[in-house]
Amino acid sequence: MQTFDLEALGLRKLNSTLHEQIEDTNQTAWEVINPKGSHAIAVGLDSPIEVTIKGSTGYYCGGMNQKATIKVVGSAGPGTAENMMSGKVIIEGDASQYAGATGHGGLLVIKGNASSRCGISMKGINIVVHGNIGHMSAFMAQSGNLVVCGDAGDALGDSCYEARLFVRGSVKSLGADCEEKEMRPEHIQILKELLAEAESDAKPEEFKRYGSARNLYNFDVDNAAAY
Amino acid sequence: MSSHDENGIPHTTPRQSATFTSDVNSDIRRAAATGIYDIRGGGAKRKVPNFDDLLFMGASISRYPLEGYREKCETSVTIGGLHASNPIELDIPITIAGMSFGALSGPAKEALGRGASAAGTSTTTGDGGMTPEERGHSSKLVYQYLPSRYGMNPDDLRKADAIEIVVGQGAKPGGGGMLLGQKISDRVAEMRNLPKGIDQRSACRHPDWTGPDDLEIKILELREITGWRVPIYVKVAGARPYYDVTLAVKAGADAVVLDGMQGGTAATQDVFIEHVGQPTLAIIRPAVQALQDLGMHRKVQLILSGGIRSGADVAKAMALGADAVAIGSAALIALGDNDPKWETEYNKLGTTAGAYDDWHEGKDPAGITTQDPELMKRFDPIEGGRRLRNYLKVMTLEAQTIARACGKNHMHNLEPEDLVALTMEAAAMARVPLSGTDWWPGKPGTGY
């Protein structure tokens, strides 16, 4: 285990050191101490290393991650794991707004609650939130799976495309062109695998699925009120 | 038409309304027939004060000219030296603006790369990601970071020579984009991670930041991902140039791209293009003022775009304080867009060469703004690249000609004092004297 004191050595040194780790590095386990809410911690990683951040982080922790596993032992600021391509980001506490925004792949696990716009414009990422999510989550979500073990706020899935949204608790309201969908066996299977990987004991059968009604996919003047 | 009625009383001459013109009436009829606003490509077509309203005075007894073809007039420009370890070095101060693969065909993007590289300048990606064609043929490629993040990934980010965070576009300040379903081929759909054939909306603001304080952190993140190697530009529309430039610089931009309302778009509402934003001529001086007030003029580069057509426009933009310009619509025309040789086909589409702007429909007879394989075959990227190179060279020679005539051995030495305006409006916007006077509206100390 390599220990990196962020307060003593600085952000540039941290990210450049992590970027230097190549595919077959021997230094696969890293611990970052004294993050103190710093922004852009462990961004742009591109190797299968494990980074544990002992404390809370600021904006964009784990941004554009590829291959790495990043764990925040604390809460995460806005845009955590934004545009993630692969790998895994785990937040032990809560996550602020835009968690997993535009992510293309990988798994984001939030063990607490996530704020508004969780999974906004997601493009293939899987997100599992153990708690609740805020309003406008999965706005314009394109693909991937958003799993919410608690409740969802207002306007869930507004203007979403082909992303699958699973919510166990209540949904305060659905956004434009988002509707409840049939839960089929393949969806139960997806949930089963994601919940297991996210270390959640929720049962797949307890969830409802939401997704695009596909009424706004091509402009129609009769839907003008929804635009 | 008879001139008198049946009682011998003369008719009044039929009079068309200046309010309900034939253009307006056709817009109303089209709206009534379709129920949808008019969507089109390009920039503002209305007449606005522009660079044609300015003139250079040239040299005289007080200033002597440089000898054309003999005495050097430098055109190089360095962009992004403030924070980036690898700033962009351009041979000419004319860059190619961002245009997406999707809006343009793959061969058209290749041609832009070929032409720009041959002329020693950069080209820019667009909404839809980076294609191998343009990366492979662009010696200097600026990678746009857009609200939609279509195709955005860290590997391409690290292949870029610069990153341009797009906040706004001159044709539609405050607006997103729309690529209609007919242009969503399999390849475009795959790059954007969306189903084929659906209308693809591009968001009007970024999904993970709002406001200048967030932008500063976003720039930090992008610098950390790319190791502080490449410049980061911020592109803003000509909305509130003084404040937008101030905030972009405060957020840490290496360069600001400022786009006036004549700047083109692939597709948006006509009402947006014609009624939102400010003319390019009006936005440059407030932007330069912002840089000067911050002590950052020439340290943070200003790249002006929106209706730049000729070397004269380049020289005028630079005289008013820009470090470089960007061209989009003009580059497409150089490639062959709206060429009269396709007139018969333009007529079939209900338009004429020079006026064709339904780029979003994907039926471009010139094979440039389309994803139709048959139409794309009409466009030769090698020939297109050669034409663009020629055009860029001509623009540069024209700008040098003017600069030499003003006694400047570098384009950056052009200054507002070299210019006069032909109209009151242009004088007020450019803050240069009305021709024949030493005055412009709003000149400090004049009481007007």
C-alpha cells in the first residue's frame, strides 16, 4: 500500500503519480490521506489500480476514470465519476449533484444519498445508489442503468433516451416522456448483478422500472407542450 | 391589371407592406402549414454593421509603409502560453472553427484537416467527438468540450492539441443544438451513443457545472487529466462580451473564442439565429477592453469568429485587438458548399446557390453537410483540402498586404488607430472615428 499525503504533496503530484502507473504496475494499492475536500482528485486514471481516499472530496473526484477502482471513505462533491469510461468508483457517504454525469461505462456506487441530477446525460455507466436521489436525475439519460434503492425526487428521467431507471421506493414525479415500464426477467437479472456488485441487500423484485416513452424522439407539433 | 374600375375611377397603385413583406408572409404560410418553427443552418442573414463598414487609412507622411513582397510581415501566433506547457503555434492567424462530424461528412472533416494543416493552422472538432479522419489529417486539432459530451473520452482528450470548452455559439447564445433524425447514420448514432434516426438534442448548458466558479474547477480537472500540457480555450457567444471574457479569464482560460451572430450553426431555429446575439463588430472592443482591464491582453489570446470572409476582415479584427480569427461558413464555401455548379439541384430543393441553408436535412448537393453515402461521393477530400489551403493562403496574403500598407511588420501590430468607420453605428461599435472626423459616438470626453 502506497500512502500519499495530499495536503503535503499537492494535487498535481498526486494525479501525475497516479497517471504514471502503467497497466502492470506493482504499486496497485494507493491510499490518499488529507483530501480535505480538494477538487479533481484521482481524475483521468487509466490503469487497474485501487485508490482509497480517506476523507471527503470536492468536485469531480474520479472524473473520466478508466479501469481504476476509487473508493472515497467520506462524501463526494459535485460531478463525482463524471464521464467515467470503465472501472469503479465507490462513495461510502453521500454524493453531491451531477454524480456520474455523462458516464460512458463502469460502475458508480453511492452508499449514502445522491443529490440532484444524478446520472444526468449518462451514456452507458451503471449507477447504484443505496439511498435516495434528488430532482432531475437521469435527465437526458442515454444508456446504462440507474438503480435507486431509496426514493427518487421530482422529474425523474426527464427527456431520457434508452437508459434503464430502477427505483425501489417512491418517485415524486416523472419527467417529460418518462414512464413506468414492464419489468421483464432480463431486468431482474441486470438488477441482481448490479446490486450484488454494489453490495446492496435489496431484492430485485422490489424495484419498478422506468424509461423513455419515446414520444419525443422525433419532433411532432402535437407534443409541443412537452418541449 | 386594369388601371380604372368599371366607373372609370382610377385604382390606387398596389402597395406591398413594409411590415408584411413577401418573406414575412412566406414564413407565416410555412408556419401555418407545418406547425413547426423554421430550422436552418448558417448564421444571421440580416444586414448588421460589419467589417465592411470600416476602412484602413494606410500609410502617409506620419507612417511609412513596408515594401510588398520584400519586407517581412509576420503572421504567426502562439495560443495558450499562459498555463500550458505545449501552446499552439500557428503560422497564420486564421483557424478553422468547430464543426461536428454528423453535421459534416467524414470526408468534409478530413478536407478541413488537410487544408488547415497545409496552411499551418488548426482545425476544431464539434459536437459528436473526434474522428480518426480529422485527427489523422490535422497537424493541430482543437477538441471541443461541449454540453452534450457526445463522444467525449479521455483518450481523445489526451490526443488533442488544445481543448475548447464551449459555453456558447454566436448563432444561438443560450441555445443547444439539434441534429435531426435524417442525418443520424449508423456511425453518427454509434459515436453519440443514441438510437439511429431520432432527433439528437444537444444540451444548452453543461451537465456538471454552472457559473464561473464551477468553470474554474472544471478547467482544473481538464488540466489535471491532460497534465497541464495543452491550452484550454473557452468559447462564448457574443452575448455579454465584457463580462463573459472577464469571467473566462478569471476561471483560468488560456484563450477566449468569441463568436458573433453571423457565425454559423449546423441547425437551429431561424428565429434564434436572427434575433439573439450581437454582431461580430459590436463584441470585439468590449472583449478587448476586458482583457486590457485585467492586464491580460496578448497574454490570454482572443480568437474572433462570426462572418469572417477575407483578409480584410482578418486585418480589421486584429486591428481591433483580436489575436486570431476563426472561420466556419467561409471554409465550407471554400470546400464547395453552395457552389453554383449544383444550381439545378438547389432549385429542386426549392432554393438557389448561395441561399441553401437546410443543412440539417442531409440533402446537400455538394456532399458536405450530409451523411448520405451517394451525395458524399461527390466530395473529394483531397481537392477540398487543396481549395481550403488556397483560400487560407489568399486571406493571409490579403491581410499582409493591408498590414504592410499600414507600416506593420507583424499582423499583431495593427491597431484601432489604423481604422476609420463609414457609418455612425460602426464607429460606435468599433470605437474608431467616423471617416473625416476625430469622433465616434460614446468617445470618452465628448459628452455623447
